[in-house]
Amino acid sequence: MTDRYGTPGLPLGVAVIAILVGIVGAFLFVGGIIVVLANLVHALSSGQFATWFGPTLLAGIVTLVFGLILLAVAFGLWDQALWAYALAILVLIVSFLFDVGRPIYNSRANITGNVLASAFFTVPVIVTIVILVYLLLVHEHFY
């Protein structure tokens, strides 16, 4: 579908993906803020300020930053920005590799055909492949 100026409009699937990515990004952003604030409250209430700078703070900051990145990608996908398209493809490829690698890594003691087959036919892997193929099919809508 194109608008009156001849530029391609926002496909419905991209709109749905952008909204879902935005929701996940918002939850991660808020979750990161909660973790950082809870870590601060714990450090202040216990009087141990050295505990403020630890793995919990790092996890909260990483979660907060990842949420911000996902929010930016959601807005970029909604605006059909090419950088957001490229970043979404990259994130989907990394997600695919993690989703496939997780069952293999968890059962690394005895790699069998069943483990390899189950790694490729999990719901996250199938959803990631479907979204990746869809985004590759609508690439002409990003500029």
C-alpha cells in the first residue's frame, strides 16, 4: 500500500511488531529503573554503600539501557527507519542464535539428534524465524 505521495505505507505486521517491541522495551526500561532504585534503597537502608556498586546495579543499568534501545527501535520501525530495520534484523539473528544454542548448551553432556532437533523446533525459534522472514519480505518499506 502506498500513500498519496507514492511512498510505501506502514505494513500492518510492522506496526504490530513495533507495538510489541515498544511494550517489551517499556517493561524493560521500568524494570531497570526499579532494580536500580531497589539497589539504592538497600544500600541506603543497610548503610553499606559499597553494595550499591555491584552486579545488581550493573544488571539494572543493562536492563534499563536495553529497554531504551528497544523503545528507540520500536519508534524507528513505526517511522520505517532503515537503521531500525537493520537493528531489528541484527537482534533477531542474535536471538535466533541464543534460542538455538540454549538447549544445546544445557544438554552439552550428551548431544543427540533429539537435542539438536528440539533446539530448532521451539516456539521462540519459530517465532523469531517468522518475524525475520516477514521483515525481509517487507524491506522495501524502509528508507
